[in-house]
Amino acid sequence: MVISKRKNIHVKTLKKVEDFLKQQTKPIFKSDIVKQIGVDYDSLGVALDMLEITHYKDGRVELKC
């Protein structure tokens, strides 16, 4: 497990990640999230830790309903 350097993020970034995941109809890779919404990987990791998500074995994530 990789420990993120970052410990906090802006609320705007968290909402951006959450809103993007709500729009997805299927699981998505973290790298695709970074590319599509323009957040850095460390901030994405913190946001995903704060949200209720499902992690798949192949590395994809999905927001729990």
C-alpha cells in the first residue's frame, strides 16, 4: 500500500471527484480520472479515501450507491 504524501485537499477538489464518479456508468481507472478532470494523483487518493467507493482487483474504482 502506498501512503499518500498529501493529508488534506480542497473541498472543491473532493466535489469535483465525487461529481465525476456520479456521472460514470461503470468502474473507471484512477489514471483516467486524473486525465479527464485534471486533479493530481495524490489529491485523487485522498478524495477516494474520503468517499465511499468500491475498489476492483484490476485497479478500477466506482462510487457506491
